[in-house]
Amino acid sequence: MARPKSKIPASVASINHSKRTAHPTTETPTRRSKRAKTLTPAVSQTTLRQSPYFAPGTDQSETESENEKDESGYEDEDKSISEVFTPPESEEEDDKEADYTSEDDRPKKHKAGRKSVSSVVSISATKGKELWRPGVKADLAPGEQVFIKLPKARQPGKTPYTDDTIHPNTMLFLSDLKQNNDREWLKVHDADYRQSLKDFDSFVECLTEKIIEKDETIPELPAKDLTFRIYRDVRFSPDPTPYKTHFSAAWSRTGRKGPYAHYYVQIQPNGSFVGAGIWHPEAEPLALLRRAVDRKSHKLKEVLMNSLIRKELLGGIPKDEKEAVKAFCAGNSENALKSKPKGYDAKNPNVELLRLRNYTMGCKLKDSELLGLKALTRITEIIAIMTPFVTYLNSVVMPDDEEGESEEDDEEEEPEE
């Protein structure tokens, strides 16, 4: 007995037909010849699949032409691959899209190359709690950012930068560094530091020419071989501040380093200084200096009795040898011995000079003397006054051949009875 055929509703049949056309068979289409193509051109046009995000109400003819294209199995040879091929969407995506009832419920896609713009917040902080310091919190809402603009170097104002002067901005930077002596602050104010260092280096180069005119033993060296770094060695210091609050340079026969006596210049707000001598010498040159003081103290005393040295460097003392020695020892009493050095008698008439560990002299400069066109001339005058003192020290610690032979001859001579 034959089973009766069940009738399939029209709605179900249309659904099955749409699924069949969405996934065409993979049978290889029969390729037509070029002659046939020219005689009977293809009528069907390839239409890209409509995006599910388009508004409803489009023309039904486009859908029908697409179905005809899928059923035919042909591709128009004159079309490019990008126009013909449209990758089929999976059934899972179709199911997800069917869940959205309206266009508002659909997720919005971000366009390529588009970035979200976050708001900019301006926040002012008190000293010590600046936003550029590590560990400081800004309490920003999600999506907000803080942009910290690095300060630029100070403007020169009415006073231009020149090579032979110290600019007031350099002194202002050193004053600010004294109040904010930490790495984070200097990193933010690097522009001011570089500008101030350049100003000091150019002044040192001009001063080198003047010093060579007064002391021919000083070579012409670049500023990098004369200036000291601003960084402090805090390994064995109770002061943890990382930077010096002054700029300084030294001149000798070998630059800022070496065993020779130096000329020294330091600029600092309310602490500028010009000096010369040997600071913290090693054991061997210190022994030579004490030996020279013990045997020929009159040579050092002759230098101390110079009228310009007494006036400018020893506090304007009268012409008295004992007063000159006393003033010189007072200026070097920082790390002097409390008793006689080893190998010398406590009753030695020059025991005060023998106790010294430094042999230096100098004078302070006011800010008004350092700033202005006369600063270079003023420092050169002081260095010229100290030249005999530097010459004496070098003749002791690093004597030339002729000087060494003359000293040996003097030692061999015995005084006449």
C-alpha cells in the first residue's frame, strides 16, 4: 500500500529553499568558450551580499539576482576576484544577528584607525607633591590623563648671554638647585641646567686665556678638562644630597687633576670664591712641603709678606711676619694636626706651619663682583696676585731640573762659623 505524500507548507518550503541557495553546491561549472561568450553575453550580474546592518526595505530584485547567481554556478570572467567572491557567513553569526530585535540593540563596530580621545585634566600641586615625582597619585577618573609639560629654560631678558660674563640666570638656577636638591627636580629642569652649564663653560674658556697671560706654565685646555662635575660623591658623606650647588673649575699644569698647585674658581650665590694652592695632598708631596718649611721657611714667609697678598688674601694684615703666618695658618686650620707631625720637634719655631695639611689661600667674591662686565678682570687680578704662591708650591712638590739641582746645592753647603 503506497504511503500518501505529506504536504509541506509553503512557508517551510521557502525556508528550505533559502538555506539551499545560501550554500551552493561545489560542482565545477562548465566553462564556455570565448566565442559563445561574445555571442551570448552573461546577463546575471554579481551583487555583493547585503550587510545585516543595513536598514530594511531594500529592493527585492537584488535578492533575486543574488539567488540566480548562486544557482547558476558561473562567475563573470570580466569581474575581479574582490567583486565576485564574498565569504559566506556562518550559521552561528546568523543566529546571533537574529536575536537583535532592533538596530539599537546591535553592537557598534569601531572604525579602523580611530582612537578614543581622553580628557585632559590640569592639576596644580604643592612643593614636594608635584605630579612628576614618583609615588604621587593624581586621583584621575577612568579615561583621564595628565600631561606634564617640561619647563623651558629661562629667557635671557634684557641681559644677553656673552662668553666673558656670568649670566644672572646661572645664579638663579644654582639658587633653585639648593632649594630642590634631588634627581627628580633636576631631571625636569634639565633645560635650565644645560643652559647654565654652557654659560659657565664659555666663561671658563675666556678666563683660561687670561690666566695663561699671568702664568705661562698653564696650558691651554678645553673646558671639559678644567671644570668639575656637579654630581657629589655621597658614598662616605653624611649629606645625602646628590648635587653640588655651585659650578667650579681648576687650572694647573695638568688641568684640574694632577700633583701641581692649582688656581681655583667657584661661583655660587653668596658663596663665590677664588683661591690657589694644594688641597689635601698625598703623603709624598705633603712630606716635601713640611721638609721645605722646616729647612727653608723663609721662602714661604717671603711669599706671605707680599703686600698684595696681605691686602687681598690675608685680611689686610700689617707688615708683620708673625701676623702673616698666623693668618695663613688660620685659613688652613680645617684639618690641621693638633700636635706636631711625626719626625719633628714640638719646639720647632715653624711648628704651626708643619701642622698644616693644606697649603691654600684665597678670597670670597660678592655676587655684585661676579655679575657684570668686570667679573673677568676682577678674577684675573686675584689670580695674578696668587701666582708667586703657586710658583713656590710647584718648586717644592714638582721641581724642575734646574730648581731641584739648586736646592740640592743649598743643602750641601754648610753655614760658616
